Amino acid sequence: MKSIDLMYQTMFAELGQRSLDAAWTADFPPEGRFTPANIKGRKYWYFDIPDGHGGTKRRYVGPADDPDIAQRVTDHKRDKTTYALAGAW
């Protein structure tokens, strides 16, 4: 069996990560915000986004102790600040 060249392995891994990042950005746009909620002694993340009618739509994201979600929430806050400073939206 022939092995796949490291360059192609790296490109494939990068493509997979970028796809994941794009899906996350589509699901959690910069107009919204992550909101923590304590339920029965546990902390969870929800995402609030304006619904276009003066209200907000809330969606469950996951437990706050999940390191992947925590990192994404941190990244979202950082990116949101960057977008605001750049006047991107």
C-alpha cells in the first residue's frame, strides 16, 4: 500500500479544520453572543441572536466545561471584537 505524501496529509487536515471553522461561523455569526446559563448547578452555553423583530432567538450550544466549546466561545468573542473594530458588519 502506497503512503500518502505528508504535504497532501497536511492539506487535507487543513481543509477539514477550515470546513469546521466555516460551519461554526455560519452557525454562530458575529451579530450574536454566547450567554452562560446555570441550570441545576451546571453551567451551559447558549447563543442569542437577534431575530429581526426586536427580539432574540436562543439556541443551546453545550456544556461550559467542554474545552472545545470554551475555546470556540473565546475565539468568537475575540473575532467579534476584531469585526467591530474593522467595521466588518
